[in-house]
Amino acid sequence: MPLAATSTGRPFNAFAEIDARYAELLADLRLKGDTEGESTLLKLIGLEKADAELKAFDDQVRTVIDNL
């Protein structure tokens, strides 16, 4: 769990939204045994989660800078 999730909860919410968005497609790929498609989708999910975490961190940095 990213550090930002414990302080703001925002990445966790974003992570849940990302997981929900791809859950049906991921289940379909697994059901069909499409391991290559599953692997590609999991990489995309990871990238989207990293982007959400980076945005949350950026928000925290901006808040700190604004409060200086």
C-alpha cells in the first residue's frame, strides 16, 4: 500500500476504481486462458496505479509547498 494511502486515502480509492474498471476484462482473459492478454492488462493496471500514486504524491508536495 502506498504511503499516500495512509495519509489521504486517495490512491487507495483510485486503486479500487482501477481494479473495478478492469475486473470483468481480466476475468474474461483468465477464463479464456489468455495469459499474454492477462499479462499485458496487468502491466497496464500497474501503470495506471503508479500514475495515481504519483498524482497523489504530487498533490501532497504542492500542499506542503503552498503551506511554506
